[in-house]
Amino acid sequence: MNPSNPAIGKDTYELLIHGLTDYAIYMLAPDGRVISWNPGAERIKGYTADEIIGEHFSRFYTEEDRAAGAPARTLITAAEAGRFHTEAWRVRRDGSRFWANVVVDPIRQAGELIGFAKITRDMTEQRQAQLAALESERRFRLLVQSVTDYAIFMLNCEGYVSNWNAGAERIKGYAEPEIVGCHFSRFYTSEDLAQGVPMVALETARREGRFEAEGWRVRKDGERFWASVVIDAVYDNGRLVGFAKITRDLTERRQAQLELEQSREQLFQAQKMEAVGQLTGGLAHDFNNLLAGINGSLELLSARITQGRYKDLDRLATMAQSAATRAATLTHRLLAFSRRQTLDPRPTNVNQLVAGMEELIRRTIGPAVELRVTAAAGLWPTLVDQNQLENALLNLCINARDAMPDGGCLTVKTANQWLDSHAARTVDLPPGQYVTLAISDTGTGMTPEVMAKAFDPFFTTKPEGKGTGLGLSMVYGFVRQSNGQVRISSQPGHGTSICLYLPFHPIEAQASETLSDTVAPSSGGLGKTIFVVDDEPTVRMMVSEALQELGYATLEANDSQGGLKILQSDVQIDLLVSDIGLPGGMNGRQMVDIARSARPGLKVLFITGYAEHADVSSIHMQPGMQVLTKPFSLDALTTQIGSLISSKESS
């Protein structure tokens, strides 16, 4: 095939033209009559070649376009400008209209116009889609503009406002003409502007696709309102073109929320006062009973001495001491409930602790109750006051025994638990690793109403005189003070399980060891001076007299200033006995810290009934320091002092 052959070239052209059915391609004479017609023209316009050749092309135009002279202008424009291009409605043979893309090119030979080449394409579907998109956009704009509850507007890439809806005008106070072109940062408070919050918001939206926040914003008149803000990054073909911003005025909701929180706080205070009323009522009842026993015993003791009757004096003194000891136990339980007791947390292996108490538990619960101990292998250590944990375990076992009057099974189980965020929320703890100690029984169980009050002070289901109602509240307070949690599960008739969650401590558990365990008490106080600092005169007198009877010399001070003055002198002091809570501008620990700079070897015994920060670990106990909780027996005091004195001698 020779492409330079005119005949072959013409045939190829004809084949091409007649092979196209998506385009109407035909020729017009200079006066607009059709002189050729391809299959695409027949398909699009509906005329066969025999029907249309020789007819004027104006019949494809709408009646209105013909009346306006559009066909003639088409040919004139094509001849003068070299091309005519438009999109408009055209008419098929059956009278239906279609949207046409039209191109008309003039054909010249030796500079003379010999006709026109006309190409028409049916764009009806595209036109309908375009119109639908335009209508959708129009409706969207109308919708956005009609929304008044939301401020909806656009920002360019730098944060300048490019459009504005009616809701934005209502909420922020600016009309569209006065705000378009302004930077959106003018809506932020001066505090937020100083911290660069607007640009952080845009950068977050740019980086993550969206920024969401609630905070104070500023209206045109300077009034602040609480706003919920969403900023979305807008991309076109992967290129950032701006930001869509939606703001909602939530001031009323914020105020209602604050009022609700205030109401909740007032309700909490009311409930707290009710609980305090119940607490003080129960406390007064128990303490009055104990004080009656103490006072009665002391009165009888005094009367017998006055009368010269010395028989049974020991029995009366023992009765008074017993009542005082019970009062001290009650105080410790109250402190445990309020999380104010003095704790001495140490790395502890709970399996070893349970094993050490197993025999005591068996004797306590009696033969009618079967004891099962399930100890987890590889149990993690925890940081806890071992004595208090032992008390809590024994208390829970006694409760379980009492819930099984006809016998049953008591199970003590330890386990390692790793709480994820969901599991931690269910027990109100931070996610992490915990050691659990669960005490389960097959007893009478609890109703939901009883479970709801189980940790309340002085609440008990036991008969009058059989319980103080402080056992579970003491356990709860101790565990919470140890950064753990307690949970109860129970059903009437199906027993109860109480689980203690204690935080994992990343130090190998060690055997509990105190100086009193390893060092023999001093045999006497001859030549030793002990300095006693306490603001309670009776405590100073009792401690000093007890020490003097053992041969110690004593010094006394009633506050931290007086104590520090003596500690900074050159007087001999072999041991300091000091309360933690002292008047005089500093507490006992602060006084000791200053004194130890001049007396680095000073041994210290802290005595305390209450401290602002009662956890011993929080006052950073160091070697040569011990703590004794009030009230204490004189035997316990002198034994611990003897241990400290002896340890000094051996060091």
C-alpha cells in the first residue's frame, strides 16, 4: 500500500470516517446544505444519508436557535475565525433534543471557501451528570448556608477564611464580607494565641487529616463561648487545597455540665456528711463502751488504793489495759478505712506470707471448714505492709468462716494478672501488672444491697455484739492506701469471693527483717541519753519515766524548734524519740534531716498516731530509723529502743 497514492489515501479516509459511530462527521456546502453523511451522524441524529443529503443543516437546531439566526452565525464565525466550537441543544429526526458538542471547520481550496467540515458529539449523558453535580453543589451550598446551628466555613492553606455560612455569622457575629480574607486565629482567646494554639490546630489537621477540640473561642463583640471545633484537611488529587472548619456553640451544654458537676459535688458532700454521721455514731458507741471499762477499772483501782485494799489490783489494771488495747485496735481500723494508718511497705512474696499463716488460719476457722490454698507458680513480688496484709487475710478468713456456720470450703488463691486498659477500667485501676489474693467461701453469700454497703464503716450483718462493722472497711482502706483495689463477687446461697489486687513491684521479694529480729536488746541504759520530742505532755512523761526506770538519762522538748536547738548543741544524745507531727514550723522528719547534718550517726525512733503523709515510705526511712505506731505498750517501746541502742553499739 502506497500512502502517497491519492486514491488509496481517499479510500482510507472514507473507511475511517464511516467506521466512527460515536461522532457525527459530515460535510456542508458553503450555503450550509449537507453533502456527506457518516454512520455516526445517522446514529446520533436519526437521519439516513438519503434523507438528509441536500437538506440544510439548520434543521438540527432548535426552533429558538433558528429564530435567533444561530445556524447562519455558525457558518460566518467558522469562515471568519477559522473554527466554530460550542455546546448547545440540538434536535434529532424524532424531535427529541440532545446536548451536542459541535465543531465546524471551514474547508478552502486555493484560498477559496468550498464548504465546511462538521463534527458533532452527543454529550447528553455527560451534560446530565454535570447538571446533576451542579445541582448537588447548589443544594449543598444552600444547605450549608441555611444551617444556623453550626459555623461552617473554609480556610485556605494558610488559615485565611475563604467562605462563610449563616451559622458562622450567627455564632461568631461576623458578616461574610467583613471576615472573608481574615485569618481564623482572631476567633481564639489571647491565652491560646500566646501558646500558638491556632497553628497547632492547622498543623495537626494537615498531618493527621483532622483536628478536634473543645475550648473557649471569642465572638466579634469579645464575648467568649465554649466551642466544639473540627478542622478537616481538604485535598484535590493529593494536593492540599485548604481546610473545612465546623464550629458549634456548646456554651449552654458546658454550663449545664458545670452545674451538674456542682450538684454532684453537693450530693457527694451530703452523702459524706451522712457517712460521717454514721461513722461518728458508731465510733461514739464503741468508744463509750471502752471508756466506761477503762474509767470504771481506774476508779476501782484508785478506790482500792485509797482504802488500802491491794488485793486484785493487777486484775483491775489488766481490765483497763485490755479496754485500752481494744480502743487502739478500733483506732487502727478507722485509720485503715480512711487510708491514714502508718504503713511500712516492703517487697513481699505473697505466697510465702500465705504459707506462713496457713496453720493459724486452719486453727482460726476450725475443723468444720476445709481450707484449700492455691499458690501461683512464679508469683510476682509486691510492695506492701506485711503485717497489715496478714491482718487483712486473717480478717477475711474469719468473715468467710462466719458465713459458713454449718461448715464449707474456704479457698485462698494467689495469681499474677496483667490488666489491659479495658480490664483495668472494670476494677478502677491503672493498666499494668498486679498480684491477686482471692479469698472465696461456699457460704451464705450477699445480696446486691449488702454488697453495695460491704465496705461502709460500722456496717455489719452480724448479730449485736458479734462484729464492729470495720473489718472490710479496714481491708479496703489498707489495700487502697497500698495503691491496690478490692472487688467482691457474691450471690445469695452461692458464697462470696473477695479479691485483693496489689501492684507488681520489680524487686525480688525479701524476707521481712527488722533490727529487733536480728539484734538483741540492750541490757541496760546506764550512760545512755535519749532525747524525747513530743507535743503531748503525757506521752513525754510516760516515755521518759519508762526509760529512766531502765537507767537511761532523758531530755525532753515539746516542739520542733526546741528539739532542733538541743540537737544542734554539743550535748550527748544516743537516740532520738520523736513524734512525726510536731508544732514549731517543721515536722519530725524535717527536724531529723537538719539534725543529721550535724549528727550523721544519730539513731531515730519515730512515734506517731497520725501523720499528714502516714505511709512510712513517703517519709524516706533511712538506715538507723524505725517507726512505732501509737498507742504502743511500754514493752514494745523499750524493746525497740534497746534494739536501736544495741545496733549503734555494734556498728
